[in-house]
Amino acid sequence: DVPAEVTIWEVGPRDGLQNESGIVPLDVKLEFLERLAVAGLPVVETTSFVHPEWVPQLADAVELFGELRRADGVRYPVLVPNSRGLDRALESGVDDIAIFASATETFTRRNLNRGLDEQFVMFDPVVRHAVAEGLNVRGYVSMVFGDPWEGPVAVDQVVSVGQRLLDMGCSQISLGDTIGVATPGHVETVIRAFVAAGVPLHRLAVHFHDTYGQALGNTYAALRLGVSTVDASAGGLGGCPYAGSATGNLATEDLVWMLEGLGIRHGVDLRSLADTSVWMAEHLGKPSPSAVVKALAR
Ligand code: HMG
Ligand code: MG
């Protein structure tokens, strides 16, 4: 059985644009955000309050938030790694944040300049402060299904990292296939392991990159188990600058097409979304990799 309704967590402006070689102008980002809200996306991950030299593509986070006109009923979460990032986010009036952990030692070092255990020392005061300020806090777990340096990742290790984020105060954790190597059976194993550890399904989200073309199949496996929050990026933009082999996320259009077919409510206007991705692709100077965007643009 699949859920009657799915919350699509749009990550294009953050996961998508963090990985572009060029820096997208502020007014284009603002129009992108506005168009995504108009298309009906309920959650639009907007940017990251990380070190500007680590991710220059999103160095304009404060200005972006200053000019963003938030649509009613739409959530605009941002990535925050540490207290400095939280201070900048709070000054910008953010009310939804996501911390981002890794299930592997190597990626934690490369992405956060910290060891696996040290990442929690960095996150702990962030989550406590954010929750005290009334913010919602999501936790990402990266490298859940494989790591380019370490290879396979033990399911126990993934569950333990996820559980620590939930215990810390995250309302939901998003299971990230950062490099897109997962397959549906593996997805099932990991989700069942969280359920066996007592984690309710509404506290889990899935975040698939489409490097090996498995993102939609993986999503279906997660839906069949009852997961009802799915991350995706408009047009399939995305990747991680600190995980070289990563390509774009599951395209939101591909997800919406499948949800339509399954009769699952999602609230998104596919045509308006696909037009937005075509418009964005023109700005980026390269076509969207999404099969659904290509089919609709014909
Ligand atoms: P660090 O160099 O260890 O930082 O970087 P630090 O704590 O030693 O501080 C050094 C200086 O940076 C200090 O300045 C800080 O104030 C400043 P100084 O006192 O020397 O003048 N600083 C900051 N400035 C602005 N904003 C901040 C900030 N933090 C420190 N937030 C740090 C550690 C975590 C900051 C760095 O490693 C970083 O920014 N990493 C972010 C990497 C990133 O954004 N990766 C992509 C997102 S993860 C992803 O895409 C995966 C995901 O999609 C899920 C999936 O696919 O699996 C989520
Ligand atoms: Mg990602």
C-alpha cells in the first residue's frame, strides 16, 4: 500500500544550485523560488547558511532571504551546519532549518571539516537553540547507501546516526543517497531497520540522487513501506560539491508524474513546474536531464 498523500520537499534552489559551476544571479533565484511556490510546492528548501567560501553558489543567503517574498502556506527551510550559520539564519527571519550529518567518517571530514562524532558536538547547540526559538529542525543523513571513499555503509551505522539526530530534537530525518547508488531492495532494508528501531514512518523522508537512474524506483520502494515525505529537485538539478560523483536529485516532475499515476495527492501543477524547469535550464545553459520535462516540452 502507498500513502494517500505525499509531501514533496523541493530542494532545487539549495541542492540544485549549490552544485552549479556558475553562480546564479539573485533575481533569477528569487524568480525560481516564486515560480516553485506558484506551482504548488509546499516546502521549498531555499539556500544554505554555510561558510561562503565552502559553497560560493549560496553565499548570498542573507540577501536572498531579505528579498524573498514568502507565499502563504509555503515553508522555506535552509541548511545550517553550526551556530554561526544559525545566527545568520535567525537574523534573516528563517523559521525552518535542516542540519546535515553524514553516516561516514570520510564524508563528514570532507563536507563539515569534522569527524563523525564531532559533527554531533557541532549540531547539538544548534538544535537546542533552534528548538528553543520555535524553529522546526530537520536532519539529513548523507551517504546512507554507499560512500565514494568508504564503499558500502553498514545499516547499523546509518540507523545510529539517524537515531542520534532524532534524539537531539530533529522532527524528521531525510535519508540521503548522496551519490545515487541505492537500489530498491537496499532502500527497503534501511527503512525496515529504522522501523525495527522504533522510528515512526512520518519521521522519515527519502532523498535520492539519480546518478544510476534508480531514484524513482527507490522512491516507489519507500512509498510502498509508507514513507510520505519525498525530496526532489525541479528539473533534476543537484549534486554535492564535496562528493564528486554525485549528480542531480530525483526530478520533481518525474516524481509528480508517478504520483499522478498512483493516485497519490501532491498538490503540484505539473505543467507550471515543467515550464519553470525549462526556464531555469535556459538560464543555466543546459537542458534538464528529467525524462518528464523532456517529454512535456516536445
Ligand atoms: P570550518 O572551516 O571548520 O569552520 O568549516 P570553523 O568553525 O573552523 O570557522 C572558521 C571561520 O568560518 C570562522 O571565521 C567562522 O566564523 C566562519 P573567523 O572566526 O575565522 O573569522 N564560519 C562561518 N561563516 C558563515 N557562515 C557559517 C560559518 N561557519 C563558520 N555557517 C563548516 C566548517 C561546517 C562551516 C564548513 O565545512 C561548511 O560550510 N560546510 C558546508 C558544506 C556544504 O554546504 N555541503 C553541501 C551540503 S550537504 C549535501 O548537499 C547533502 C544533502 O543534500 C543530502 C544528501 O544528498 O545526502 C544535504
Ligand atoms: Mg543531496
